[in-house]
Amino acid sequence: MKDNQKNYQLKKRKYVIGGIAVAIILVYIARLFFLQLMSEDFKQNADSNAFLKRVQFPARGTIVDRNGKLLVYNQPAYDIMVVMAEQVGIDTADICRTLGITPVQYERRMAEIKDKRRNPGYSSYTQQLFMNQLSADEISSFQEKMFLFPGFYVQKRTIRQYQYPYAAHVLGDVGEVGPEDLECDDYYRRGDYIGTQGVERSYETALRGVKGTEIMLRDARGRIKGHYQNGKFDQPPVPGRNLTLSLDVELQALGERLMTGKKGSIVAIEPATGEVLCMVSSPTYDPRMTVGRQRGKNHLLLSRDANKPLLNRAIMGQYPPGSTFKTSQALTFLQEGIITPATAYPCSHGFHYRGLTVGCHGHGSPLPLIPAIGTSCNGYFCWGLYNMFGNRKKYPTVGDAMTRWKDYMVSMGFGYRLGIDLPGEKRGLIPNAAFYDNAYRGSWNALTIISISIGQGEVNLTPLQIANLGATIANRGYYIVPHVVKDIQGEQLDTLYTKKHRTMVDPKNYEVVVQGMRKAVLDGTCRRANTSMYEVCGKTGTAQNPHGQDHSVFMGFAPMEHPQIAICVYVENGLWGATYGVPIGALMMEQFINGKLSPESEEQAKIYSNKYLITPIHYVANPNIQ
């Protein structure tokens, strides 16, 4: 009995041991299957003994202005790559001397490369970026001694260069990819470059092109012997597409000159197409500051400036539009039948009703609509809003009137992003009934919010939206979404930038407002824009500023018939609209329509270029990549 039991246990133990052996074999087989067939790491490690795969970076697309003038192009630069597994017997002191870095910097960079949290996908068998954007002079001394540094390679690529020191906010820049870019797009690897602002960002996929691959054959000592199978499996890079911008670089240059020493913006649009002719944000900076290894240092300098030169005020600044907004009110009141062109309202130095006063400068009274626009009468538009919001035959409640009013504003391109092809656009603010219900606990009326009729109160617009209002009036009732790219090589523009957006107002009512804006130039608040060369239409704005001196605003277009340019000039703390806005706007229109300034206008341009409201800081850069 005992012998049987003993035999049974031995037999059982034999099966257990056999099962363990089989399990171990299966684990090895599974592991070998995974390494050889499933794992890319194993394949890369095996291939790296014989092959070196070099990424061939495509040339990024060039950028020109509307007249074909080159704005952004490429120039050669070099990156130093390292394969960690191939580093044998490196003389770190020698390589540091050659590259002009310290041993501490060398060790820190090596640690960063090996840190998988900072460098996801790191492999000791693949090329890693060690040092980037070296010039031809810098790389030449390294290449002479590269045979002493096994595992180090030179990767040729191109970086951006800027022909002019203008339009930094529109052009944007190119920087190294971040963790979010690596996660969102498989195209990029650590050390790659991507557009970070402006059109470089919004048209990144068109500009970047397609990478190529070069497969090099190596001998047993790792020395390059040439292309594998004479380059049969190499894939050449596909260059990026070229962009033609709608900007006129000469107009842009004049705008930036006129805004020297001032905060604010100039936006000019071609009404018929929605093409942005210039977009000035001041203070600005030289876009060449964002090129090369000094990019980070320069960006920190700009970000610390209290005047915020990195802020694109044209699309990110949200301001009260002031009296330029009265044109939208006139259109709304006409379309709703609240007024006719002959309707006259009193203005005794302002709007006075039930103890409420909204002041105004001296002019004739009462006035019909066209001279009210020409003289920028506050009283007229306050009465118009009061009569609209108090009309219970058309609107059962003040909330219904408010909703109707907002519908008109939205149809004119206010309260939401217009959709320009630049990152960072803000929407401004057009309040609605719910906004005031919350602010005043449901107890409000036209008198409570009367200041919105003259572009004050809660109303905020961007300079782009104000310029678009000018383009809409110039077109007599429609606009095309403003855009800065005119043509993409080999591609069609998004239909968003070709479609006409019609407002809720009939063209006949726009003609009345055009007459009012023409009167403002002939004998009203915009007289300094008048010229015998063409008919200018304009509207001033003096936007109240609770934090300091009022803002100077001008919105206009020219010529009156067949307009070529619509413009907004917004000068922070510039006081009256006629002080800075009108003369600057007039010079800009002359430059675009005539192609140059007259000698008399050039003298005026010099005067306004030297009228400072803030201390001008000229951020410039050497055009080379250092």
C-alpha cells in the first residue's frame, strides 16, 4: 500500500515538473514571437547594426505678400544627433571644446535625452537630438573631428528667415514641438519644429511638407558605406506648399511706422474679397527675434514687457467701439422702422430724460439721421434706442426688443469670432437680455443700458470687427470673412473665405449710412480725411476709458463707390477720434489706393510716427540665425 502511494506521488510530481518545463518553453516561444514579429524595438536594434535611417526634412513652404514680395523663406541649419548605444570612448572634454559648451551642459543634455518622461519613445538605438540650429561655420569644425566622436551625426535641415522686420503677429514663428504636439500628431518626433503662432500655426499642415527617409548601409564598425541598394528604398521629402498672403508689405510697414510709440491696432480689409491688407498690432517686434538658439531668450524678454508686444491687439484686443458703433445702430433703427432718414431728434448738449444725461458736444439741434452721423450726435442714437426698446407694439417686452437688437448685431459680425485664419481671435461682447436680467435682477429698461447705443457700456469689439463693419457698409450689406492667406499652392481656400455673409439690413438703408459717413468727412468729425483724389467715407469714435485717457478710433473706407479699402485705426489713450485715428487712417488709405504717399503726406507720416504715447522700445534682431 505504501509502495503504491509512493509511486503515485512520484508520478504526480513528474507531471508537475513536465508542466513547468512546457510552460517555460511556451513563455520563451511567446517572447521570441513578440520580439521578432511584434516588437519594433527588436527590429530597430537588429537593423541598426547594418542600417542607419536618416530623416530627410522637407523645405518648409515660402510666404510672399499679395504683390509677390518674399516675406518668409528658408536657410540651411544643422542639428547634431546622437545614438546612445554607439557611444564608445568619447572624449567629453574634446567634444565640449569643439561645440563651445561646458561639461555640465553636456551631461545635463544627455540626462534629458535619456529621461523617458521628457523624451517619450526614447531608444538608445535611434538618433536623438543633441544640439540644434547650428550655422554652417559652427558645424564645419565639428565635422572635421566627427570621426573622433562615434555615435554622433550631423542632420541637415532648414530654418525660417524673415525678409522684413514687419508683420510678426501675422507671420508667427516656428518652434520645437511640445508634448501635446507629439501626442496629437504622429508626424512629429522630439526635436522637430512646428508653427507656433500666426499663419505658421494655422497653415502648418500645408507649410510643413512630407518627410523623406534615407537608408544608409554600415559596416561591422559602424562606418557609413553608402546608400542601401543605391538608394532604391530611399523616399525623398516633399516640400511644403507656398503661401501668398493678402498683406501689402508696404502698407504694413507704413502702419507699423505710424503706430510707433503707441498702443493699439490698424486693420485694413479689401471689402470685395475680405482679404486683410494689413494687420498692425503695436507695440510689435522684429520676427527675426524668434529664429535660432536665441529664440527662448528673446521670447522671455518680450513676455516680460509690460506693454505686451506679443499680444495681437488686432484680434485679441477687446475694446469699446465708441461712436463707430453708431452706424450699426442707424442701420438697425432704419430696418426696424423706428426711424426714417428724415426723423429728427433733439440734442441739447446730449440726451436728457428723467434725470439721466448722456453728454454731447455742441452742434445744431434737432438733427435728422445723415447730419447726426456726420456730427456724431450722441443724443440722436440714445433717442433711437429708447424708442426701439420702449415700442410695445413691436416688442411685447424689453427683453424681446433686446433679443431683436442682438440679432442685428450678430448678423453684422459682432459678439462671436469672425473666423479669421489666425489663432487666438477673441469674440468681443454683445450683451443679451439674460445678461441684463442677471446684472439687474430682472429690473431694467432702455434707460438702464442707453450707453450701448453709442458703443459704450458692455459692448466690446475687436479692431478686426470694427474694420469688418467698415467693409460691410462699403459693400452695402454683406461681408466675406476676413482672411490673411490669399492663395495656397495647389489647394483651394476654405469656402468660408469666399462666401458672402449678408446682414439683416436692406442695401437701401446702407446707402443712407454711407451718405452720413461721407458727410462726416466733408464737414463733420472726419474732415482731416478729406481729399480731392477720391471720396472718403468715415466715422470717428472717442471711446471712454475708465482706466485713463479715452481711446481714439476711426473706421472708414474709400473710394465711396467701388471701395478698395476699409480700415479701422484704434489708438489706446489717443483721446479724440480726430486726434490720431482720422489722420493715420487717411495716410493708410492714400498709401494703398495710390501706391505711395505724396510729399506733403510723407511729412505728415513723419510727424505721427514721432508722436509717442508710450516710450517706444525697438525690438530688432540680427537677420542671421545666431
